[in-house]
Amino acid sequence: MSEVTDRKQNDEIECVRYEKTRKAYPPHTHSNHLTIGYIEEGRVCITIDGESGIYAQGDEFRILPNVLHGIEPADNAPYSMVVMCIRTEAVVADEDLKELQDIILEKPENIYLIEEMAEDTQVSPYHMIRKFKKAFGLTPHQFQIQCRVRKAQKLLETTKSIPEVAYEAGFCDQSHLDRCFQKIVGMTPRQYQDAVINSD
């Protein structure tokens, strides 16, 4: 059985089950999703917005949209958990930043330079990067790469080949997709595609 199984209920809810895995996920965010998790077995260390905590069997956790978080096994021991991602509308106070985020979310494959983003928000590139990271937990470049990986996930749920997915999601080549995908999703594009197909 796969360590990770992904089941999409619809466009609003996605459920992911991790079974006896040691997978770790570096800091990342979910733009328009509320994340709710339940630890079935073992212990995990979850860092949410800079604060780390240990979650053990029977514990639940909740992560709001646009909040930076990372997950790793406690004591490098295997754990099992279920995570549900529920689509919701995130509230962003700065309208210019929200518009910038929406542009990247809609077309992450497009080249969108920092200088262009700064001009669109009418601030210096340095100030724009700081504001963006404060609002969304990631720099614009990190956010764009994450969005490209999310787009690749959706494309992998179709019959498209992995090289096609890499091109359409805006990656230089398949190896670039592989590196970024494994870092964020914790498995290769092929493993993810197989997990989605086998869950049907």
C-alpha cells in the first residue's frame, strides 16, 4: 500500500491519508484552503507561523489559509494521519497584494518579474517582497513555484504525460518539476499520478 493516498471529493474538498510514513514537508502555505488534520498513529512536529508543537495520536490541528507551516516526523519515527483541505476564501487586507496573489494563482506558469510586481503595486521591489512575505508567508518567487507545483498536481490528475505537465505548469524541464514537486508534495510526479489513479 502507498504511504500517501490522495482522494479528491470535489473541487472544494481534498482528503490525503499518510500511512506509516516518515515524509517531511518544508515550510509552505495553502492559499485558499483551510487545512484540518488528525493524527492516527505516532507523533509529528508541526511548525505553524513560526511556532512548533508536537502532535500525537488522537490530536487534531487546524491551519488557516496563507499561514506558513511545515511538518516532520517526531524522533524520525513513522506516523499516520489524515488531512482534509477545504476550499475557503482567504481575507487579505491589502487589495494590491490580493490582486497580485490572484494573478499568480491564475497563471503561475507565466513569467512575472519582481520588477513588474513592484511596478504593479507601486512600491520598490525590496518593499514589495517584504510586504508579500508578511501577508502570505512566502516570497513572490517561492509562492509562484508553489503555485506551479499545485497546477502540476491538477494536470497530473488527467491523462497528460509528465513532460507535458512540466511544460504547461511553467517548469524549465521535467527534472526541474521533479525537484520542486518532491520538495513540496513529498513524492515524485509519477508517484502522485499513480496515487491519484489508484484512489479512483
